[in-house]
Amino acid sequence: MIELTVNNMSCNHCVSMITKAIHQQQSDAQVEVDLATKMVRVQSLLSRDELLQVLDEAGYSATPRSETQ
């Protein structure tokens, strides 16, 4: 599980766009978003760096929180 902080995520539209961007790269990725803490948790075959790039291209700056199995 990869955890990212997305500080410029501010509404449910952001949640939807982030989830959509990740699913466009891997349709069966598990994406959990906590808007209150600005945390995105992803279980995916994509690497942390690939996820950061996907979110950046979608207009969201993310930083890694931690990476656990």
C-alpha cells in the first residue's frame, strides 16, 4: 500500500479526479481517499514514482507518506 499526501485536494471533485487518473493507468487499482487528512492510499502495480507522476499530470502535487506491504 502506498500512501500519499495531496495538499491541494480540497473537494469531492478532486477525489473523483484523482481516483479517475489512477484508474486510467490501472483499472483494478484500489484507491482510498481521505479528504479530511488529504491522504490517498493506493494498492497498485504502479510504483510510487509512477503514481506521483500520474497525479502531477492530473494537476495534483503529491508527496509520499510511507510505503507498506
